[in-house]
Amino acid sequence: MTLPFTLADWMVIAGYIAVLFAGGWLFMPRHTESTRDYFLAGGTVPAWLAAISVLSATQSAATFLGGPDYGYSSDYSYLSTNIGGLIGAVFVARVLIPRFYAVEATTAYELLTKRYSIRATRWAGGMFLAGRVLAGGARVYLAAIAIAMVMTGNVTPGSITVAAAALMIASFLFTFVGGLKSVLWNDLIQFAIYLGAAVAVLVFLRLSIPASTAEIIHGVMHTPEGVNKLRLFDFSLDLSRPFSMLAVVTGVALLYIGNAGLDQDTTQRLLACRDAKTGARGLYLSVLATVPVVAVFITIGLLLYVFYDRPDLMGGATASAARHFGGEKVSIFMHYILTQVPSGLRGLVTIGVIAAAVATTNSALNAMSSVAVQDFYRPWREKRGTVAEQHYVRAGRVGMALIGVAMFGTAVVSYYWQHHTNMGLLEFALQVMVFSYAGLLGVYFTAIFTRRGTTASVIAALLGGFVAVLMLQPAIARAIGLPPVLATLAFPYQLCIGTLVAFLICVIPSGADRVSVHPPRTA
């Protein structure tokens, strides 16, 4: 039986909305004259704010709900992925960011204009836009399910549509006027709420367990199944395990390079700093800050395991853990929110999910709009005559509106898709950027480390990387008769193979540098 949404919960929601509007008004820039102001906050972002914004943009409702689920069913090994994150951050900070600043890029893809052509840039930007619309729409859908469950007590097409629309409108409003500067300060507010809600649940859950801390630690280290749930490193050589150390130092490191250096959603924050060194510091800080944040969510999952599955630590009886609600499959954390969290805290957890979704969504809106305007619309418009810079700021706002509609449509369609297919839509959609990253990584490794490649080979590599990852999806791999080892590859290894395929395609033509992409020695 689910607990009702009470007046206290609605008051918490109202307080959250008031804080958002107050913050939006306080931090909204009064004058936005250029696209550099609108998309890069005038290049004035300090390292600490860039770090929080990157962290806020990369954490989503999927993390809020999925982190505890991982801790419940597994261990702390997901935290070790930050080693891959650090490897990726070093590469991005020392190799990519200096080059982006050297060519005064507004988007991560403008470097390809210098190296190949504007057509290559548009294809790379298009790959990002397609992947981000799908991934962003799926994240909105996931958050909408949680909000509909908690606030209305049911999951219907109508409740999903209303919840998704509310999330998109809130995200759009806090991005529309001030651009990235509004997003950055809004990210700070959302992050504080997001993390505060998680810590509050963690404390409440711990107080619900009668066992001592020492007993809990011993209990999760020595489970009845013989599993140590405090394990941090997985040294398995099983290629189907996504978070083993082998996967972490290969595919996860590549994934982080793609996310921090080639995904405008994240890279935009690093390009908004005063210089390359400040952007690099922001990136390093974001990697370090991720560790305690993710640890909070995994720890919630471990305590949920004790709460539901360990009667010996719960005084002899545990609550019943259902995994479905209104026909929807729900995470263990979602079930706990629906059935155990008291009034007031329930509202706080709800705005935690909303905060995670809004921070991720307004980030995506601004990033995608910057790519659409700078890499597509501006070159087209400049061929037809000069216009004032303010024209491109207005175009950016229109672009965000159009992209917001596309993401909303993806979120709504996801509801029907999930109910009429056996495919793991959410799992696929939340990792869909991996399909785009393979081609982008192969192309950028070619552009930076070789003098080979042409516009045609860039386009072929972007498509080839996507297709390679697609062919390695288990159902497709089995259908086309690939060896069993390839049909069960974890996504980090899929990314490795896709990147290699894209690189080999891109380097086939000899090509020649149009403009050097190496930064000056002083960078």
C-alpha cells in the first residue's frame, strides 16, 4: 500500500518552486548581447562552479533511482569507475581542452571545421543532437514515471504526459532568458537539493535499522549468499562485467573522454571558463566530487538490502519488497519511497528527483541549442549577409524551444514504446550516447594524432562507429551469428571496438591539415 501525498509534501514542493524562481531571478543576467554570453556565460565561470555544473549535468534521475538499486543488488564496485573517469579527465584536460581554447571554439565540434570542413563539423554535431534528444527524452520519461507514481498514485499516459511537460517547462524557463549563466547557478541550487534529499533519506533509513553500525558492516561483508557487498574493485576478466577494472581502464575511460571532451552537454561548461587551465581544474574537481556523491546513493542501496533482505539485522522481520507498481517495473528505491518514506520527507525526495531531472534537462537544452546555432544555423545565415549578434541569441532561444518539444515528444513516445516491446528501452536510451561516442572518439583520435582523414572518411567513421556498437548489442549479435564472446560484451568493450572501427575507417584516406589543431606552446 502506498502512502498518500499530504499537505506537508505539497508545501515542500511549493517551497522548492519558490526557491527556483528566486534563484532564477537573482542569478539571471540582465543583458545578454552575444552568443558567447548566452552559450559560454561570457567566459567567466570559475573552476568550482564549472565542477558543480558538470556534476549536476551528469547526474540524473537515473542516478537518483538507479544508484540505490545497484547498491541493493551488487556492491561498491561502481565507485571504481571514477578511476576511468580520472584517466579520461587527464586526457581531456591535457589534450582536448587546450585545442578547443586555441581555436576559440564555442562547441566541441568546431575543431573539425579547422581540421577538415564545416560539413564534418555538422555531421559530428548532428550525431550529438540525435543521441542527446533520445537520451534526454528517456531521462525525462524516467523522472516522469517517478513523479507520477509519487504525486498521483498512478501511471497513465495522461499522468506521464503532464509530468514530462512540467519538467520540460521548468527546464526551459530557467534557461530561456539567461542562457548558460542561468543554467550554471540553477545547477548549483538543483545539486544542493538533489544531494540534500539523498542524505535525508540515508539518515532516515539508517535510523530505521535497529542493528549497530558495526553489525551492519559485518552483515554486508558476510552475506548469506557469501558475497562481500563492500567490495570496491572487481578484478574479474569476464568481458560481460561492465565495471571490472579491465573495463574501467579501457571502455569506461573512453566513455569519460567522450562525455567530458566530445559531448557538448558537458564540454560547454569547460569552455565557459576563463582559460584552458581553469577549465581543466573544473574537470578534475568534478571527478573527485563524484566519488562521495555516488557513494551516498550506493550506500542507500546497501541499507535497503539490510532493510528488506536481512531479518537478522532488522530484529527478526523485514518489510515486503515488491518490484512492480501499476504495471510498471520499479526500482527498490522507488518502492521504498512509495511505501515507507513519511510525509514531508516524501515531498523532499520528490523534488530531489525533479531537481536531478531539471538540472540534466536544462543543461541539455542549452548545449543542443548552441550546437544547432553555432554549427548549423550561423554558417548558413552568414552566407546570406551579416546580422547583429543579438539575432543569434534569439535563434538560440528558438532552438531551445524546438529541441524541448523534441525531447518532450521522445519522453511521451517512450511510454508507448515501453509498453509495446520487450526491448529494454530505458536501459538502451540512457546509454544511447555510447553509440554516438564511438564514432566521435575515432574521428577525434584521427584528427588530433594523425594527418590523415577527409570529410568523407569522417562521415563514414561516425556512421561506422554507430553501426559497430549496434551490431554488438546482444540480441543483434546473436541474430547475425557473432561468436558468443562478442554477443555478451559489456558496453565498455562495445565502445572500445566501435571506437577502433571508426578510427580505422577515418584514417584510410591520406588527407592533409587545413589548419593546425595543435595549441600554442603557452596553452
